[in-house]
Amino acid sequence: MGYAQLVIGPAGSGKSTYCSSLYRHCETTGRSIQIVNLDPAAEQFDYPVAMDIRELICLDDVMEELGLGPNGALMYCMEELEDNLDDWLTDELDNYMDDDYLVFDCPGQIELFSHVPVLRNFVEHLKSKNFNVCVVYLLDSQFITDVTKFISGCMASLSAMVQLELPHVNILSKMDLVTNKRDIGKYLNPQGQVLLSELNQRMAPQFFKLNKALIDLVDQYSMVSFVPLDLRKESSIQYILSQIDNCIQYGEDADVKVKDFDPEDIDD
């Protein structure tokens, strides 16, 4: 059984920083993980790259040869990855042991995890190779300045959950950059009625029914739950990693180590 994290979220939410911090933490604790770059536009990394989509296709080459813009070229690259799941990705995965732990650093285009099937098919391929996969969705905590933006973030995360159909761990990243953490704290695990009240205070009466429908949807899928990530604290990284390990059942299939005893020692 292999294990994998699919790290997604809007552009600028701190996905690559999360991956590099996670790698350093695991290196310090003696745990082995492999970071995979799935962003064809990436230029530099703060972690060793175990697999790199740019060996298959590069964004700059696509833009130059096909005359596409950055977004169109990135979608083309990801579709090329989808077409090569049985070839390039399978060959790369064959280089790793059954119990290896892979972390996939994904691009930030929201289309990839909201309505196009690229990442969904990618995940299905991983599962067919006997990987337990968990989605790690990052949302910039500096984006959460009021209830409307929080609901927007919840909807984006919910869209990814419905699209990918995987265990989800939602993270509020960049908490170390937030000056007033009280403003963020109330959104970590708020009550639906509190959110609805705040929405209604900010919006005109004609939107009240829409507000209630949105809050009911969030409550129904139990999406109003984010874990704060403060990269200055090793305990914060360790807590998030334990949440992810629980989702993918990391280590639960390990053999129990039994020590042999000398019968004479037992009698003593």
C-alpha cells in the first residue's frame, strides 16, 4: 500500500511552501517522503523533486509552439499528463516501493479541481496503483477577512471535494502572517447560524434565501472546518500531518513487531 497527498488550492495559497516545510519536518523526524511537482510552470523549488511533470511537458514550450496564453497552455499540459498516465506516470511510480509516501504539489488553477476531470482521472490512476490518497486543500488565511470571503473559500473547497471524492483536510495557510488571529479564529469551526446572521447583516434582504441555502449546503457537507497552519511551529505541522495520516490510514497496515524471548529468561 502506497500513500499520497494531493496538495491543491488557489494560486498563491502557499502549496509549494507547505510541501517544502513538510519535507523539512519529515527529514528532521527521520520520516521519508517524496515531493512530486505537477506544475509545468514551476521554475525553482525549496525541496528535492522526486518526479517532475516538466520532464514530460513544459509550459513555456507549449506557449511558444502553440501560441497559447499561460492558462490555456497550463490546461494543455495537464491534459497531456492525463493522456500519459499509463506511460510516463506509471513508469515513474514503478521507481518507488509499495509503502512510499508521495506528496503531489499541484498547480493553482481552480478549474483543475472544480470541473475538469484531469485531477480526478489522475487520482483514479493512483488508486489503481494501490495508493491511499488524501486531498490537502490550502486557503490563504489572509484572504479570510469577512464572512463572505470565508463562504467563497468553503464553496471552492466543497467543489473540489465533490469533484475528487476523496478524504479532505482543509488548511488555513500563512497563519504566521496574520496580525489579528481573533478575526480568523472564529472561522475555524463556526456555527452555521452565526455565519447566516453575519451574511444577512452584510447583504440586502433579497439575498436572505440564497444565504440560507449556502449555509445549509456547507452544514450538510460538514465543510465548515479548517485547520490553521503556522509554519513557525513544528507542532502545527505535526498536527496537520497526523490528521492527514489518519485520513489515509498511514502505517495501519504495518506488521506488528514481536520480540523473541528466551524461555529461560521468562522462567526467571
